[in-house]
Amino acid sequence: MQTGRKRKPTALKLILGNPGRRPLPAREPRPDTSPPAPPEWLTPEALAEWQRRAPELHRIGILTSIDAVAFGTRCQLVADYVAAQQKLARFGSVMRSSDSKKRAVISPFLRIRDRCLELLLKHEIEFGLTPSSRSRVTASPPVAEIDPSAKYLA
């Protein structure tokens, strides 16, 4: 697990002129820029979230073919968060225990909702879906593979 700051994308280092003067990765992977298909395991609610958000993220170059599982997980978290929130609206955040004393206890849906929100925010940051994280994400729209000799022939 990496500690400290997250690495800056190579594209951003190139734009900024490589201020750290460290060697740039020569063989950084370039994922296929075709739009990914949603994972088969998504629930209908998660699939609806995928269909709402994926086109825009692909258009701006954030979502690539290798991001399907990570983005699918984010979409499923949204669906799980909404389901837990609906249960809270129906049953409330305090319930009676099932034992003989019938004590007031915190609803398990409250814990589920809060955990979904915690994980969802982490995924939102990874995909640049919060205002502050958008300023740290660099992306380029999907384009065909650029011919390295094109700059010399133009």
C-alpha cells in the first residue's frame, strides 16, 4: 500500500514541465479508450447510475476500458446507499431490539448507509467527481492512437 501523496499523472507532469525533474515513466500503460461495458453483477439501480454517469466520464477521458470494475463498484455503492437511505426513511434511525427488553438501538441501516457513504466518497475522489478532486484530475478526451512521427511530418 502506498503512503504519502498520490503520484501525479505523467500527463500532468508533462503539462507542468516536470517540475521535480525526476525521470518520467517510459512505458506507462495506456488503456484502451473505448467505452467500457458495465459489469454483469450490477443491480438494476446500479446499472441506472452507470448509465447516468459513465457517458460523461468517458467523454472527458476519465473512464476507460480497464476502469469497469472500479466504476461499477462505485455505482453499486450509490445503489446500496440509496437503498439504506430508503430503509431509514421507512423504519427510522432508532429501532427496538429483538430481545425481551425491547431496548432502543441504532438502526443497522444507519451504519450501512454511513459505511456506503464513506466508501462512495473514496470512489468519487478517484474518478474526480467531487469539486476539490476535479482540480487534481487530468484527463484528455478519448482519441485514436497518436502516431509518434506525426509531429515531425506536420
